[in-house]
Amino acid sequence: MNHVVLHDVRAGFFLMVSLAMLAFICAVAALSTVMRPARWADRKPVQL
């Protein structure tokens, strides 16, 4: 394998890793939007 092929393989690898990270971030954002956790300021304090 020459230098150009190794460079293309490495570039493709980093592209796939960055796209996977972007998809993961979007999935986490979508889940947090759908689940709508209550804000800490709106929570009622627990009476002990």
C-alpha cells in the first residue's frame, strides 16, 4: 500500500468516527427532548 491509499483509509476512518459521534450526540439530544426531564428549579423538595 502506498502513501496515498493509507492516507485515504485514515481519512475515511476519521470521517466515519466523526459521523458516528455526530449521530450519537443527535440521538442523546433527541432523547433528552422527548423525555423532557423536570428542571431542578421546578422540583419540589423532598420532606424528610
